[in-house]
Amino acid sequence: MMGSHLINLRIAVFEPSGYITAANVDRFQEKLTNFVNNNPNREFLVDMHQVEFIDSAGLMAIVLAFRLAQRLNKRLSVCSLSPSVRIIFELTQLDRALEIYETRQAYEALINPTVAA
């Protein structure tokens, strides 16, 4: 069961989907901020495998959540970027500021090596 698996790893996973743009960024940012603020976990993973597009407003929301996590002494990472979304992270050099993993499994293996399959 994935829910208990994530609890055992002490990782909270946020899975946005679709397009993250200025048109819907307020809702995305509110959900992401609440996710980091109200979750007892210390490890947060934004799994982007269902995100088709993100604009600068969406990137800023992720940066703000990353900074919030740092202030709370928590860790926020990102994984599973599609090639088109990865290019946006690279062009803005956010790939240098954020921890980005190829897959959720790669992230989990680094966080908790005993669970890696």
C-alpha cells in the first residue's frame, strides 16, 4: 500500500498535474504551502510526472515552497520532470538551486537506502 510505504519513509509526496500557470498558480501555491506548513514530515517531494507545462509563476510557487521548507528546517525536492518541464527548470537555472531527481524511486533510494528495491 503506497500510503503506508510513504509514511514508513517519512516522505510526504505532492503530485500536481496538468498545466501550472499564472491562471491557476494561486490555488497551486496555496495547496503547496499548506502541504509544507501542515505536514509533520521533514521530507517533501513534489512529484511532477503529471505536469505537462509550468510557467514562471508556477516556478516561483515552487521556489517559495522550497524557501518555506528551509525556514521550517525541512527539505523539499522535485522529481519526475518531463523533458519540456525540465528545460524550463534548466533555462531558469532552478535545476541548480533545487534537488531534482529523475524518479520517485531514485529519491526514495537516496533518502532510505534499505527500502530500495
